[in-house]
Amino acid sequence: MPYPLPTGSDPTNGRVRIIPPVGCPGGEEWVLVHEAPRWLELSFRLGPVPALPLELFWMPAPSRWNDPLGSAPIELAVNPLGLPAQDFQVDWGDGTSETVPWTPYRPDVPKVRHVYGQRLDLSVTVTMGMNIATLPVALLGCPLPPNMIPSSPTGGASSLAGVEPLVPSDGLDGLAYNGSRAEVWRLRLHPQGGLALLPSPVDGKPSLVVMNGSGAASRGTRWYAGDGPPPSEGLNPPPAPGDLYLNRTNGQVFELIV
């Protein structure tokens, strides 16, 4: 089955840039064009291409032993596009600010951790030279990752109305996924090319990918390749149903069923 491959003149490799909903945690994602509507339906946004000279993203940060009870720590990621290394100012929106050193001897921009005393919806402002960027941080108005929901004294999750994990797209079979941790997904290709929902070979439910499954779902997909169509036998290790084969001469992808 042919898989749509980007043309050599396409600098985005056939993908669009997706950024998180306003105020929500997360970073940028590059997704296939036909998958973008599913993200946009969940309030994700199309990011500018090329990126702005100064862009900001945030993620919840793990709590430390000395963080105040009920506080909300976050980590701020500052992404300058082609700007020289220089110190920058961060106004956290809660009445505090700081200067973050960034020298040419450090190739990566330092991520900055900040602890809010309480959960509020506010804005963070970063000034780097002549460039100023503002990032809404919705500690109340955006869903929290499951591992960041505070526990009640009885041991269960506290009753936070409207707090649900953020799921970036359809087709995940397993735990809710919000982009805050690494996961291994088993992708399945549609027979007519591209990615689309298909019945899972494990439980029959429509699925784009299978995650945190059991049995065949937990194995993952193995890729084979060769200069021509897949042979009827001789692949080593022996394939399992759902494994994929790439014909390197014409770019065709086959899903193996034996």
C-alpha cells in the first residue's frame, strides 16, 4: 500500500506545526496535514512557520520536598529563533521577576523553574534584548496532567471540578496522554495510505495507535525493508501480524498479515 511521502520541495516534510491551547502546558508538535483537524478540534492551534523570534512554552514541574503545600511549580521553556545568547528577564505575573543568565558558552537556553504559591490564571512575560513575548499560564483554566492532580487527605484525588487529562488526538487505546511523558506507540497504516482509525487486532476497537496494551498491543510494530516487495518467507526474525515492510525502491509500505 502506498504511503504519502513529502516532496523534496516541501520544507515542512508534509506536516503542520501545532502549539498547545491558550494557557495550557506543552510544546510544539509537527503533525501530518490530515491529522491536524483532530488536534484543532481540541483547541490546539496552528503555529506560525517559521517560528516567531521569541516563543514561550510551559510544563508542570515535579514538586520538591521544600515546595510549599498547595503550590504549583512550573518549568518555562524559552525558544529564541536565531537570537544571540544573552541574559533575559522573566516577569512571572505574580509580582516576582528574575534575570536568567544565558552565555554563549551554553548552546541550549536554560529552562527556568518557578513555584507559584497558589493556582491562578496569569501571564508570564520574557524580555530578551528588544524582543518581548508573553505566555498565558492557566493553572486553573486548563486541564491538569493526571500525575499533577493533588491528592486529598483520604488518599484519593481531590474533587477538582472540570479537571481532566488533556488528550491530544483520537485513537489512543490505553492511559490518557497529555504529552508530559514519553510513551511508545504502535502505529497502524490505513490500507489506502496514510494514518487513520482502524480496528485494533487486540480488542477490535477503532484505534490509530495502541498504547499501554497487553499481548500483541504491548509488543509494538517491527519494520522490515528490502529492495522489492516483501518475500513470502525468509524474514528474520519471523514477522507477526501488523508488522510493516518498506519497499525501498518505490516507497511502498506493506502491512504483513502472516
